[in-house]
Amino acid sequence: VLREDFRQPPGDAAVAAGDPAVLECVPPRGHPEPSISWKKDGVRLGDEDERLTIRGGKLMVASARKSDAGIYVCVATNVAGQRDSEPAELVVF
């Protein structure tokens, strides 16, 4: 089972360059509990960037750069399927 509605979709955020940025996501209820991943501008974020941490539903950027700005989507996945959250925009100024 994987419900449609995110308990907390990520919200738009604006941070200064060099500051940490956090996008928070609480996935829909599901059985088994869905795992969370993130997409930026349609591309799945991997583990290759050591500045990024995904813990629980939070995406944390240690020190935001201009290149981190974009549209982020929280993706919940389990055996029943996959759901994408509404997009959230991260602005870095």
C-alpha cells in the first residue's frame, strides 16, 4: 500500500550562499514504510555530493551554492509504487 498524499510535502526555501539549507518531507503512509529519495530539476540526487545528507525525509545541504538552486521533488518509493511530491523551489542568493 502507498497512499497518494504526502503528510508534509517540501516547501519553497531561500537561503544565502554558504548557509545550510534544509528541505523537509514526510512521505505518504505506506506498507512497507516508503523510502525517500530526492530529485533536483528532474534528476535523482545520489550520494556523490558530500555536502548533501538525506536523513529521514530531510534533505540537508551543508553549504548552499548558487548551483544548488532549483526545483526539488521528494520521491517516496515502496513495493506498491512511487509517488512524487509537489515541487519545491530552493533559491540561493
